Amino acid sequence: MNCAAPPYQKQKPVIRIFAVYEHDLNRNRTQLMLEELTRRLDRSFNYSVSWWSLKSFWHPKMRRVAADAIAKADLTLLAL
């Protein structure tokens, strides 16, 4: 089975988002904002969201992983 898109169907560009939140409430509000962004852009893009709790940066290993993710991100959100 071939999963490639047909030649007449263009793949949507991916927007990579790095989102840092302090509390679950902040994350929920950010999720609503991303839904609105998707609606306004008329679903012209696919989104890849990397969610990070602020507390996760206390761990050196997680900071290294986060540094790689943020370097590849197109958009960085701070929900504090």
C-alpha cells in the first residue's frame, strides 16, 4: 500500500510550535488560541506542537531535548 499523496494533492506545510506553560490553565488557554489560529488560517497548514511544562526545564537532560526542539520551531509560545 502506497501512502504517498497523489500528485495533484499538495501536502500542507508544517508549522512547528514550541509551547511552554506554567500551569494547566495556561496550557488550556494556549490550546484554544491554537485552535483559533487554525480556524483563521483556514486549515492551510499542519501543526506540530511540542508542549513543555516550565518545571521540566529544571532537569538538565530535558533542557537539552528542549534546546533541540526550540531550535527547530517556527513559533515559540510562552503561556505564563
